[in-house]
Amino acid sequence: MLLMPYRALARPSNLLLALLGAVLVGCGGEGSTDDGTGRAGATGATGATGAATSARSFGNITRERLLNADAEPENWMTEGRDFGKGHFSPLDQINAGNVASLGFAWDYHTGTTRGLEATPIVVDGVLFTSGTTGRAYALDAATGEEIWAFDPQSDSQYNRWACCDEVNRGLALWEGMVYVGAFDGRLFGLDAATGDVVWVVDTIIDHARGYTSSGAPEIAGEVVVIGNAGADYDARGYVTAYDLKTGELRWRFFTVPGDPAKGYEHPELEEIAAPTWDPDSRWDVGGGGTVWNSMVYDPELDLLYIGTGNSALFNWYERSPSGGDNLFLCSILAIDPNTGRLAWYYQQVPREGWDYTATQPMILADLEIDGAVRKVLMQAPKAGFFYILDRATGELLSADKYVPVNWATHVDLETGRPAIDLEQVDYKDGPVFVVPSGMGGHAWNPMAFNPDNGLVYIPAIEGGAITYDPSDGHVYRPMQANSGNSTLFGDSMLADPAFQPLAVRELLTRLQASGEADQRAVLKAFDPRTGETKWEQEGVGFWDRAGVLATAGGIVFQGTDTGYLKAFDAESGAELLNLHIGTSIIAAPMSYAIDGEQYIAVMAGWGGGGWFAPHDTSAVVRYGNAGRIIAFKLGGGAVPIPELISEAPPIPEPPAQFGTPEQIRQGQQLFGRCALCHANSDIGMTPDLRRMSPETHAAFNAIVLYGARRFQGMPQWNDVLNEEQSHAIHAYLIDLAARAYAEQQAAAGDANAN
């Protein structure tokens, strides 16, 4: 059964050009300071302290206040405002009739140039939020003035194991404490008034595997709970609960079993999960199921809900040769936060093998279904069905498609099982076209629920992927990518088939001819009671799907990658505001009030998503990517637009080629693992290695292999590459630079001739 109740027995500057310069900085880029041990320390908080802060209340969120959040509409107490995380504000001073007069109130420059994904929290006039690698900020919510800022000094080596940038999706507040996770897996408990460290714990249980931490912690009763990421590498998923005041370990719940020969950490693994796996599964690869994003706690039912991630390996036939549903992959779990024991579970995608996850944001609400008001949990996960569950029992109430789907025809409401269309999506015999793609019908970007009209506003993605496994078996690579298959998605679905692997050319050509390869991002006003879409607004491309805010003023707010804040009529979808801010937005806006004046605030900074070069329409291309927190109010001023960035510097003449044609070919193949971060384009999140300086060329091996610039964000690779291989990569990059340089000079010559 998929559904089973279970109680167990027992500062401002545009840094883009610097990033694009000669410094070779790898998947990192925000510059951590390593103490030489491989584990970075944390800098103390900076900013105002003492008398300036003593008159205020800082982070004083309690159970009583959270349960009565609607009585304090001026505050925004969790990532999604209340415990249900509906991303809905009861404030209505800003409404459909006057939103066009929204203007600038203040902004705060984070001094970073990577993705900003968190939704700020505001309580008692103080705005708290997190930034890249687990930085944390406390600001005066009326003025944007910094109260304190905290940098965990995350170890840049962990950028090696990040599929999607060194982002952080939020922090939590409780009774004068701030809780934030660092990218390298440490969880910090900070004093909310000063930002000083009260306690810190290392949440990673095995540093020989590719774990990172990018999700927000969740307060659940008397504990703070945090998960991790890494299922695309070799992680085994789990969440850990710590004492709120001391950081002492309370319990840990694993989302997938490990090798049976080593025993089981808790009874749910042995009694429920393990029977759904082959005893001889590929335990070496970890299994996946990481909880890298969505968690939500119901203080009324005293249940913690977590969403689990994709598999490792992806290929089900190799991962669990004898079959099975492979619990608890791609599942929602309800856990008793007092004991760490399972209450119920629901698996969305049995035998997950398409990079589907149940880690997308969940919303708790009271919804009338069949004439009765039910306490429900709603989620629009990657797999494309909008699930409504009774959150007390786990009963599946509905599962309607909210985007095109072909991996399953429907979900049986009696059994809870999807009807998987293996003829369409089983790739054991060759490439197949799977819809949605691994980007999902919905990614991490928060959706919003308006209880006034019953609509959910989903930043959705429509599009599929070509998935196949070109190998026979899988060789485990510790702390490296171990998906075990190959996938074309996103931009690659529109690429020239002639330059794609031979195995997919025919299928890709057919999909492009039929229009099935096309993809889009679309904001959908979805009625969860009927499964119908009331209206939609399309973004500029599949990558343009920022988080959403709904308000009692009849408005839906969403930012864009093009650098605008938009407002739509909640009922009709008509565009009411298109405010240029000049910085890309991927996070969700939020709203609060100070002294009776309503504000809209959002974090602005592009990143994440699995690619490291912006699209041509992105604000990054024109204005750079200096991170900002921006607040707006009615009658505000003009929004300060960042200065236009200069054109990328010319490609310098590279050093003489030392490699043979065979070395260059080998280097091109090896560079595949580097290309996840280094797009080698004129504008990008990481340096263009065609533009390396003579000093960088001279120090290439020291940088790549031995961590000479690890403190600047470039991980070391001597556990994976040897000097001969590093030389081959260097030879390939010199060849790449030489060809680009020749094209540049030829173009300049043609221009002069004309």
C-alpha cells in the first residue's frame, strides 16, 4: 500500500566583472575562509548591538502567536507567514485599485552575486532572512538598516556537491533564536537580537558522501529539524531533530533503508521500507530520498510533514534489480516530532526513476471537500499531479494534473497508486520522452493559496525530457554524480540534434518537429477543488518561474528573471503592475506592515536551477547580479536600477598549446564534470575560463588539484583527478580559448576592413 497509518512501537557593489575576470573560482564564488582543517569557522555577527537593540523584541515567536497569526496580519512569522505556509497576506491596504502606485521604500545590498531564494520573515518590526551559503541578516523592516549580519564561513569544498548553486531557502525563528543551515551542513542557533552563535552542530553524518544543506530548518514543537541534499550524488536521505535551546540531538529519521547487513536505525525501515527494496540493491550509491526543501509543522495536530526526494541511482532496474516501490522515495511523511516515529506516509511515484521529488512546498489549509471541511495538505510536486491529502490520516482526497503529464495516466483514489504508463516512459530499452521533465511541473519556488477565493497560484513549468541509460551497469563514483542515466531537458531540448548523442537524435528531431520539445513557465491560478485552471500568465521562458505571494487585496505578486516585479488581479489574471527593478527575482515576495503602512518585500538575485549562465532575457546580462533585498510601498519613490554592466573583456591571447590532440580530446571529456559550473560564456555565475590570466594559467594545477583558491570558492579535485588529467583539462581550455581568440580577432579584422 502507498498509504498507511503507522505508529511505531517505541555592501553595494556589482561584483560580476570581478567574477568574470582572471580569478579561477569554481562552483563557489562568495569567498569562504578555510582554517586549514577543511572545515570553516563562522565569523561573528556584524552590526548594531547593545542599547540600539535592547529596546526591541527580537524573534519572539511562540506557539500561541503562531496559532493566532491572523490576529497579527502585520507580521510574517514563517517562510509562508503562518504555520500552514500559504504565502497569503491578510493585508489589503495595497489592492487591485492602487497597486499601480507601488514604489520603492528601501533596499539592502547583500554583497553577494549568487542565487537568493529565501522568503524573509518579519516580526515586531525586524526583518530576518538568509542568503547564499547560509548567511543571515536582521534588518529594520521600516528602513532596511542593518541590525546584524552573519556569515557561517561555509567550506567552499562543498560546492563540489551542489547541483544547483550555493543557495539557501530560508531560516526559522523561535523565542528569541534564529536557526539557519550552512551550505556545508552545519546548523546554527543564533541570538536573534545580536546574531551571535548560541550553538552549532554538524548535521552531516558521513562526510565521505556528497551531502550539502540548502533548505530552511523547521520548528516542530520542542525541536528544530533540518534535512539535506545530495541524491544526485551518493547521499542517503534523512532528517535530524535538535533541541531548540541547546542543539542536542533528539532523533534522526532515515527516508530510505541502508544495507540490511548493517541493520536498521528505526523500525519503519525494517517493517515498511526495506521490503520494497531488493536486499541486494545498490546500497553503495546511497539510495537518495533526501529532504532538501519542503517541511511544514502543524501545531494543532502536532505532526511534522516532510517531502522526500529522487532516487540514487535513477535507473530502477539497476538500483533495485528485483523491483519494488522503493519507499520512502518521492513521498510525503508525517512524523511525530516528539519521538521521531512515523504517523503515516504517501508515496507519489513508486519506483521513482525520472528525477521526481516530493520536496516542493506544501501548504496546510482547511478546505471544503464533498460538503465537509477537511484539514488538508496540498502540494504541486515535480510529477505534475496536484495532491490533496487529509493531513491527520494521510488519506488521498484528490490528484488532478496541473500540467501535461505522460508518465502516468491517472492516480487511483482508492489505492493511491498512479497508473504508470511504462510503454511511454520506461527507458530500459532506449531513450524515451518523459513529461514533466526532472525540472518538474513545479520546482522549489513557493506557490500561494488564497483562502478568500480558494485558488492556488502555482509557478508551473510545462515541458518534458529525453531520458535514457547509455551504459550497461553503473560504476559507483564516491562523492560524484551518480544518477546512472542521461537526460536532455531545458535548453538541450531545443539544441541542434546533430550535436546531441547519436542515441537521441531521431527522437529529438521528431519532438522538435511536433512542437513537443517546447517548454514554458506559466503562473497558473488553479482551483484545487475542481482541478481546473482559471487563468494563466506565461513567463519569458521555462526558467522564469519565481515564487508567488497572494494577498487579501486581490493581488498575486511575482518577480521575473527579466528584473520586474509584477502584480496580477487574483480573479482574472489581468496584469496590474510591471515595475522595473533591474535585478532578477526567483524568490517569493512577502508582505508586512509597520505603523499601519503595508510593504511588499522580496529577495532579488539570480541563480540555482542547474545552469550557470543566464539566458539572454535575464536582467543579469544587462545589470549584473548584485544581490538585494528590496521593499516597496504605496507612493514610494523610483526604484534604484543597477548600473549597466560593461561588455565582457576581450579574450586574451592564450599561452602556447602544450598538449597533443589526444590530450585535448581527453581534457574535453574530463571537463564535462567542470561544465556543471563553468559555462564559459561572456556572462555567467562563474568565471569564463577562456579568459584566464597568465597567473592563473601558471597556477592551474595548484588551483584545480590542491585548493590554492579554495578560500575563494574553488574546490580542490585531487581526490578525483591526477596531474596528468589536470594537464589535459588545461590543454583543452587553452584550445578552447585559442579558437575563441581567433574568432574574436577575425571579427575585429572584418570590422576594421568595413
